[in-house]
Amino acid sequence: MKISEASGECGLSPDTIRFYEKSGLVQIARGADGLRRFSPENVEWLTLLYWLRQTGMPMKVMHRFASLYQQGAETIGDRTALLLQHAEHLRTRRQELDCCELVLAHKVSTYEALERSIA
Amino acid sequence: MKISEASGECGLSPDTIRFYEKSGLVQIARGADGLRRFSPENVEWLTLLYWLRQTGMPMKVMHRFASLYQQGAETIGDRTALLLQHAEHLRTRRQELDCCELVLAHKVSTYEALERSIA
DNA sequence: ACTTGACTTGGAGTAACTCCAGGAAACTAG
DNA sequence: CTAGTTTCCTGGAGTTACTCCAAGTCAAGT
């Protein structure tokens, strides 16, 4: 699988995939032609990275995670812990969304009241 | 009110407040000593900006919003529309969180299964 | 043979901060 | 009244995580 197809499957842009490879988050094999060839495992890994990044995990933490991943099976406990911590972080984000929704609803209702008082 | 107190109330760092002022998102009066003096209205506005930014509104859109705000009451309809659109965006974000939560839960459960199969 | 399209690299540009150096004004302790 | 600490100011450099671009290679289609 070449980069555009992998990009379509994992959600990351080709540029971002190359950037992640350069910074060591993923290792991708090359064909005899020098082009990147993505394995299903590559795609699964990149998809996971996509979701972690999309929900605000910083690169530093992703690097820690990637380093554990590359060390193999004995780091699964640490990886689980890291993912659970990120799940905790998602709850915080959700509370932020809730809070912002309240702020918006309040603001919109005062705007609507203002508009009625003008009209 | 001076900048550190305003920062504490609105959630933005002093540096970010200065950055927002420089880029035109807010106008802040100065005292005779040259220091910024924040009105309650300033703080309310900055708090709104904080929430919009925190939930992913890009600077470009915030500038549009700020420009409407500075044009006065006749832009309230436009401002309401903009906020409602952002509220829509919040729903998208929440779906992303949901989706990531599923991905994480699945990954954690496969990790746990793997760990049991090793141990 | 030639164009088109997907890929490669290295490097510049961008968004939105964040930090820092250097300096002024004010408050606080001795 | 002086010395030190805090809080503020400005302009500018540094950071994160991309994103875009120029210049070049290679394979496939017409």
C-alpha cells in the first residue's frame, strides 16, 4: 500500500505521515523503487496515532508511547496505563465542551433578548 | 483591574492577553501609568474568547467575531449565527471524543487480553 | 516520445502561542 | 531613604505540530 491509500485509511495527511516517520513515531518499509510501502500494521498504528493526536495528545507523549510500542510485548502494561490516562484526559475535554456549550447557550440567549428589545 | 487579575478571571495567560490585544481581538484602556486597566466588560469578552479558543475556534473566525462585536448592536444577528455554528462544531468534537473513546477501549481490551495470554 | 500523476527530499512558511531580556514603576523591609 | 522584590511594559526569539512548495525521479497511459 502506498502513501495516498494509507493516508485515506488512517486519516493523517501524507505530509503528516512523512513528518511522523521522520520524527521516529513510525518505521515504514521501502520498496525497491524507494517508495514507502505500508503494511496493515503500519496503517493500524497510524490510525491509533491519528485518534490520539486528534484528541489532543502532545507529540512528546506520543513519542513515549511509540518508544514503548517499539520495545515490544513487555511494555504492554505501560502502554495500557498511558492509554487509560489519555481516556481520563478525554473526560476533561468533554467537560470543557459541556462548559463551553453552556457559555454559548447563555450568550446566544442574551443576544436574542437584545435583538428582541431592539426590534 | 490589572493584567494578572484579569488573567486569573478569564483563563487566558497574560502573554496571550497581550497577544490578543496586539492582534486586535480586544481593546484595553491604559491608566496614567501606562498599565492596562481591564473593565468587567473586557474580562467578560476575554472569557468568551477563552472558551471559543479552548474548544477549537481558529483565530481567523475569532477575528471575524471580534470585528462584528466592535461594530456594535446591529451585528448581533451575525454574531448569534457565528456562535450557533460553533455550537454545531462542538457536537462534532464530542463525536470525535466518543469515537476515540471506543478506539481506546478496544485497544486497552486487546492489550489486556495479550497480557493475560503472556502471563 | 511525451505528458501526466504519484511519489521523493529538503526546506520555508504558518498558527497560536510561550518565553525571555531589558527596563520602568511601585510596594515593602530595614 | 535606600535596597530589594514584585508586577508590569516592549520587542523579539523560540516552540509545536504541522502544511506547503520547489525541484527532481519514476511508472503508466496515449
